[in-house]
Amino acid sequence: MLLLAEYRSQELLQAHLQLWHQSLGFFKSAALAIALDLHIADAIHRLGGAATLPHILSEAGISPCRLRDLRRVMRVLTVSGIFSVQRRQPMSSEDVVVYKLTAASHLLVRDDNKSSTSMSLLPNVHLMLTACRECPVSRGMHAWFRQQHHDEGLSPFALAYSGKSLWERADADAVVFPFDDAMASDTAFLMPIVLKECGNELFKGLTSLVDVAGGLGGAAAAIAAAFPDLKCAVLDRPQVIAKADPSATNLHFVAGDIFESIPQANAVFLKVTYIPR
């Protein structure tokens, strides 16, 4: 709250965004590492230097069920300038997106002859990406792309962390992976800004509210403190609710699964983080 007296809300939100961008910047390297391991540049090169995603999947030996996932990786790499993208309008179908090699991705094409005149930088980039390629995120994503069916196995996160889901790792490795504490700190930062800038617009007139995946109740507690007549419930997994303070004023904690049922209320509160490019 003290920072709200020193900085404008927009300044604090921009600082928040800056930290997210810096913290997650390694995903650019992870996307490049995935493309190298899947030989995407080689596949596009063999297809004449330009190809659609279905053709890239087929040429690289990746299951068609991974089309949406590869599209996300390619989006990162086109924004970064590793590949370029072009839209074509065929006669009788939707827009066709074609991915093309750039100067950067041409340097990633493998030279099978290992010619002394080759300008391929693939070995060099492989070396520079060693730490990233060996990290759990890249290993999990590589294994994920090599699965042949949607229902074949685990998520990329679970493949990276010995079969544990995000929730299981949060419960088992809270010191190394403090997921609940991280969510609580993010909420403690954001809620004073939300209440200051648009609290009346969002919550005035409501009589009941349920905070879905509300963690330890930080957001609901802030709302309840600002609007004492508003009855707030917090829904989360039993393991999380067990850590919450049951004596919190004007809060009701509900242990359950958000995909099975949500307590009735005037409004549902769900905090989602969006990071624009």
C-alpha cells in the first residue's frame, strides 16, 4: 500500500510487466532450442524454403496432433525474426499461413557434408543453447512433441518433472517450487491497485462473490475488507485450503475442484495474468 502513495498505478503495473518479461525471457531461447531439436529449419529447407505447418509437421516427423503446439513455438520465433510468416489466400479455404526461412534460420540448416565452406552456425547455436536445451522445460517440451497421440501421456510440465503435475510439485516441493506463495504475493500486489482503480465499478452492489482458485484467500480478503457487506467464498484444492487461515473475517473457504462445481454467488472472481507481446 505504501508504494501506491509513491507511484501511480500505471507505473506499478508497468514495473510488474517488466519483471514478468525479464523472468520469462528464457522462453525465446527455449523455443529456439525446441526448433533445433525438431529440425524445423531443415524441414522448411527441404520443402523449398517455405512451408505450411502441416507440411512442416510431416517433413519433421511430428504428429499432426501437435499442430497447435508447434504454431505457438513458431509464433515466438517469427516475432523474434528467426522465421518469417506470409499469408496466402487459396481459392476455396481459409487463409493459409506459410513459414519461410530468414537469414537467421538459413544459418540453422544442417550441413550433412560438414564442408569447410559451410556457413551453417548450427553447432555454434547448439553449444550456446546447451544450458537451455538441458533444462527441464526444453526436455519436457521435446518429449511432448515426440508423442504421437493427444492422450498418449503426460503434459510437458509432468514430462519435465518426473511425472508430477504442477499441483503435485507445488505440494511436494514447496520450498523449491513455492507456487502458492508466488500466487499470494502476486495477489497482494495487484488487489490494492484493482480496488483503487475500479473497486466500486466491479464490486459495489454485489451481495456474494466466489473467488475461483482463490488460493489462501488474499484477493477475497482484500475485497471483503473494502466491502464489508459482501460475503466472499474462496474455492481451491483441498491441499491449498488446508493452509488457509480459517479465522479470516467474512470469508468462507470451500475445498473442491473448479472443474466439477462452483459455489453459487452473484459473481465469480477469477484472476488471470495476461502478458502482451
